[in-house]
Amino acid sequence: MFLRSLIKNELVTINYYKEGTLYKCKGHVQGLNLAEQTLSLKDQQEKILSIRLSKIMKIS
């Protein structure tokens, strides 16, 4: 149920770790790849980020 709510076309904020540093990014979820356990996020500058689910600390 939680993953389904991410697929909606709403603006989300994600806090995640990358190489030991905490980052914060706002954008729209483009897709979920459960086989690779990644989330694709299109940020406000139209860049696509691929974030591992295990590195995500908070989604709001």
C-alpha cells in the first residue's frame, strides 16, 4: 500500500543517503523498480535521479 501511494503524480520530498551524506530532494516519482529496488525521481530541474530504496530515510 505504501509503494502504491508513491506512484501518484504528486510532489514528494525524499531524504536519502548517498556515499555517507544525507541529501534532500523534491520531485515527482517516475517509477519503481522492485527487482533492482530503486526509485526514479524527476526533480525540479527536470533531472532523473535513481535512488536505492534501502538508502531512503524519509518520504513526505
